Amino acid sequence: LGSCKKEATTPSGPVDFTINLNDAANAALATNGGYVVSNGVVIAKIANGYAAATVICSHEGKQQITYRSGSNQWYCTAHGATFNINGSGVNGNASNGLTIYNTALTGSTLRIYS
């Protein structure tokens, strides 16, 4: 039996990068509920814009955070930790919360930053 251990930690420095929404790699962001992963961040298209969270789950440090559009929540596929869109834990595995980033849209350029 393996023990639970952290695979990674949250970024040590600030996050600040942009993505081009017209780029084919970001096509999922054209539809509400779609998401992409870039630079260790999960970026989702939500009803009122965009949301961004670290891909690293606070439960065990696994890099498995995804977005669930039906519930408008972040979800860790490793152990079921669930977080609301603001990063607050919804279940026991998510009690430490999730790092959330700001987003700003200018034309077709989306900035994700701390």
C-alpha cells in the first residue's frame, strides 16, 4: 500500500500570464463550462466571464484539478475534493481551500494573474 504524499506545492511566486482565446488550443473557452489548463492553472469559461484556479489540489498536492460546469465547481479527480468557484472547500477533502487567480479580458486576450 502506498502512502498519501504531496506531489507538488502551489507556485512560489506570483502568477501572471496571458492566453489568446482565438488560439485553437483554447477553443474550449468559447463555450460555458469549457476549460483548459495552462501554466499550472485551470481556466474555465463561466456564465459571467472566466475563472481560474491552481491545478494543484490542496488535499494532497496532486495536479488533478478540473472544472465541473454542471455544479460550477472545481474538482480533484484524485480523491474527490470539491471546491466552489471561489476556492472554498465543499467537502472534507477540500478543507484547505484552493488557490484562485484573477482574470481580465481585453479583446481576445485573457490575462490570469495573482
